[in-house]
Amino acid sequence: MTHGSRHISVPALARVEGEGGLEIVISEGQVAEARLDIYEPPRFFEALLRGRQYTEPPDITARICGICPVAYQMSACQAIEDACQTSVTPQITALRRLLYCGEWIESHALHIYLLHAPDFLGYDSGIHLARDHPDIVSRGLRVKKAGNQLMAAVGGRSVHPVNVKVGGFYRAPTRQELRQLVPQLEQARQDSADTLTWVATFDFPEFDRDYEFVALRHPDEYPITQGRIAATSGLDITPAEYDQHFQEFQVEHSTALHSTLDGRTYLTGPMARYSLNHDTLPADIKEAAKAAGLTSTCLNPFRSIVVRAVELLFACDEALRLIRNYDRPETPAVDLTLPRGDAAGYGCTEAPRGLLYHRYSITADGTITDAKIVPPTSQNQRAIEADLRDFATPRLALDHERLTQQCEQAVRNHDPCISCAAHFLDIRLTDAGQRLKAVRT
Amino acid sequence: MAPDATAQQAPQAPVTPALAVWKFASCDGCQLTLLNCEDELLTIAGSVHIASFTEASSQVEPGPYDLSIVEGSITTAEDRERIQRVRAESRFLVTIGACATAGGIQALRNFQDDLTPIVYARPEYIQSLRTSTPIADHVRVDFELRGCPIDRRQLLEVIAAFLAGRRPNVRAHSVCIECKRAGHVCVMVAHGTPCLGPVTQAGCGALCPGVNRGCYGCFGPMESPDTASLSKIWQGLGAGGPALARTFRGFTAAAEPFRAAAEAEEAAQHDAR
């Protein structure tokens, strides 16, 4: 099977959010091409936002992704508040971080237990896994539920929260409402610690990568809602400088744009966050990570499940801390003052799957004239394809089914959210005559 | 990919009903709602046979299916064909969410020029229809469950009802009734906050008024909504015309009563000029 041409083809990837496939072309014993095909139908969000009011993106962009709506709401709010040169109060920032912790918990628990762990243990799904290990899957569902309950308590509901607005919230929860969550979150914290111990026992293929990581960095906290954009290469910029360094372009096999950092492939997401921000993790979380076999960086994408479990534990801890210190905002939202003329605003937050960038142009009457949204999975496509190529190359002698399964797992390592990835795209035509030749502004 | 006719006549009928979950153009949030039934998920998995649910399982079995749950709208020629195959293989077909039942937020493109060239550098790579349409525009649908996203309890009711062979107990009345039941103060009467509750179908549990916010209609129009009366109230609050038109042009913009109401607001505004 090592000579001639053959294909590894998974037309519809399972256990990922959204619709995509993978295709590896092997010719003369070499990987000639490795592609992550994304055929999720585009929904043209950036175009739909034009002409809408500046108050609308938190609700509209939430609908890009049912798994990480809070990420969209938070990046949108930050960008619009930036355009209006308005800062929210520390109390509102803390409440946003608490809501976001709920989303990290829900999303990471979903990926670890229902999407990713079955790969390591040889099951088709979390539901199949539950037949043999009901206690383990029940533990995962318990953690996931705690995340959802936290989102519902702060955001009104877990999928597409209704309580978020530019400037803050419609209503700030009472201390009592949040304190009711404590027993469940304490259980989730214990369950997350057990999750970390559990995933650390999995078998991981040797596959260290030379990634360029990109994540937010903040001097005082592990980044979720705010920070500067940092990279392994030393990049250290504000969200407003994003477009000067990150370029997007269209490829034929994907309805999601590919992205590069100054021409280079890069990776965002839990491994990048962890590796660039290990120093800001609390000491006990660092200890737990070390006990699970991690150093201060993680270069093996198969171990991303361990990093996700570390972040799960951190998010439970952080949610408990934020509830303990909760100081109910006197007013749930600050008023925004519209700019005097046209203005642009930029927002970057850490979605469960990585950096999520929003940019809006608004006029003095609050109308959106332009929107740009770059989700993490879109950014990670090139790194995922590079993983596939380099992972498959030394393993071509494996039997076809086994190799196909492992390649699927190599994609799932990055928890791709294809629904997110395909829903943007805002390229302007610059060639008046034909419909090609476009650049992104 | 028509179903294998011989498979349907297999001698031993399946003991448990076969469930399939399908995705079209959508955000995944409604099928996530099924996975968010944390307390019930393993019970459901024990009482049905999950034959196809790509988001959750690598195991994908061919039809026929006893119950197909469909998320998302039709936006490509390929999906227009695929939904026909899903229908042919399904005894019951239930659509879930605003995309599947009304075309979703992406149906805003139905009211605009072709967006592909604005959005993609190489439009020839993109095969997308001009419109986003609900599943019921293409195939017979046995039940439509509303919401952006759907409500978890309503989803459980629908699944239980179809497994038991009865109609789901899902009411078509307005959010106002739910809001009163929840004991919320009317945000429109008490605070002067514009609210779509009087014309929007219940099911969410009146979440927005619960956080002092007006309903923005994500469950779509109720049965026979009086949008003209609502328009007068919004005008009185200084929120008629473009603001109301924009609110109708939201997550269920292509649902007929909201589509017509948005147009009426725009026409009135045009006449006033």
C-alpha cells in the first residue's frame, strides 16, 4: 500500500461542530496533499450586519455559533464599546468573565467527554462510552450542566443568552442568585480535577509540533475577556493592530477563509493560551497540570485534551472566585456615547477554541457600515492541515482504517467549530471588471 | 442514495425506534440543546436507537429512521436534494429551531441582492442559493418546534410525544401568557420598553422580560398575531417605523406575518415622507 496513489478520505467528519471533511492524497509513498474540506453553507453574517444598529451585534453574532455564543457577544461588545470610546466598570467586566467561564466549562466538557475522549478509548461516541462507563460520562455531563446553569444564571439562557447588551447587561444577578450555584460549581471543580487525572492516563502518539502560538495575554489574569495579542514569535499588539499582521484569503476547498500571521501558519486555542500564559495560572492549577504530565508548554496536539481539562479546572475555580467576590453593579450597563463621526472599533476575546476577533465601523447615528469577524477555527485551518500532513507521512504503512481514524482524531484535537468558521467572510471586490482579485480590508 | 428497499422489509423489526439528527445551514445550537439535556441524555439514548447524529457520533447507519430531527435551513442546491432523501427515509420528520422553521437569520439575504460577490473573493467557488428557506418549503414536515434556540423542555416533550405516538403538547399562544404566569411585570406597560411579546409565540419561558428586556421575537410569530395593534403601541413609545421593522427583520424575518409587518412599517414610513 505504500506505492502508487491512494486517498484517505472522510467525507463527513463526525464529532465536530458543523460540516466538514478531510482528504489526504498519497502519491508515491508521500503525502501529496492534506486538506480540511469545509463545505458548511455560508450564512453571510458580515454582510447581514451592514445597515443594522450598533446595539444589535451581540444578539446577531451569537447566532453564528450555538456552542460559543458568549464569545461572539463579548468580542462584539468590546469592539463596539471601543468604537464609542467607552469603558465598562470593573464589576461589569467581572460579571462578563463569570459568564464566559460558564461557556468554557460547557464547551470544554462537551469536547472532552462527548467528542474527543471516545477517540482515545475506541468508542464511536460518548453515548457508546456511557454503556461501558456510565459513571465517567455522567461526571462529564454533570460538569457540562454546571457550565450551562452558570450561563443561564448570568445570561438568561445557555444557548444565545438574552441578558447581554453593549455596555453590560440588562439585569445584574443578585448575590443570592449566584451563591445558589456554589454547591454545583464545587462539585464541578472536583469532577474537573478527576477529569484531569483521567485524561492524563490516555495514550498519546509522539507528535510534538513546532507551532507558532497566538493568544491573548494579560498581566494580571489568565486571558478570557481581554488582553493584548501575543505570539510565540514575540508579537505583542493591541486588537486594533490585528489587521496589520493577520491576513485572510480564500481557498477552493473551504467556505471558511484561511488566515496567516505575517505570512506564517499559526495556532490559536487552549494549547496556545496555556503555553503563552502558564505564568498567570494560579499555583494550584499549575501543580495539577504538572501532576497530569504537562510542562509549562504543550506542543503535542493529542495532549490538547489534557490542556482543556486544566482549563476546565481553572474555569470552575475562577467562577467560584468571581462569585465569592461578586459586587453587584449598581447599574447593570454603562451608557454608550456614539462617535461624532465615522469610527471603527476592535474586540478580541478568548473563545473556548481560541482567539475571536471582531471589527466594526459605525457612523454617528449608530449604523454599522462594515463588520469583520475572524473565528478561531478559521485561523486554525492551516495548522490543522499541516498536522494532518506531518502526522500521516510517517504512518502510511498503517492499515487504512486505523490511519483514517487517527487522522480524524488529529482534526478533532483542535475541537474545530466549522459552523463558526464558515459564517464570516467579508471580502470586498477591488476589481471593477471581473469578480476576482479581491483583498480584505 | 435512496433507502435500500429490502432493508425496510427485514424480518426482525428493530426493538427500539431509530432516531436521526440532521444539520442544514445553522449554528448547531438546536442540536446542542439535545446534548444539553444532561439529566435525560443517557435515558434518551437508552430508549431510542441513535442511528445517525454526526455531531455526537462516528456511527452513522443507513435509513429508514422512525424519527428525524432536522436543524437548519435550505441554502444550497445540494441541501435542497439532501432534504428530499432525508424525508424519504423518515417516518416522522420534525424541524427544530428558527432556521429550520423560518429560514433563520440568514434569511435576511432573501430581502437583499446577491451577497456572494460582496462576501467572497472567488464567488465561483461558492454554491449558494439566493434565498434561505425553511424545511417545510421543500418537504412535508410532521411538526415544527420553534425557537432561536429551541427550548430544552419543549424538545423533550416533542421527542417523548413522537415516541408515544401522540401530538406534542406545545402551545401556539403568545409570550404574554407565559410572562404573566411567570409573574413578571409587563416591561412595556410598566417601563415603556418596546416588546414583541404580544405577537411572539411562547416557549422560551418569557426570558427577556425576566431580565427587564423587551422580547425580540426569537420564537417567531404566534398564531394570528395582531402586528398592526402592536405597531401603534410601539409608535406611542417612539419606536415605530425603522426600529420596529428592524426588530421584525430578525431571527425569523422570513416568517410570513413578520415579513409582512416589516414591509408595512417600511411602507408607512415611506408614505409619511
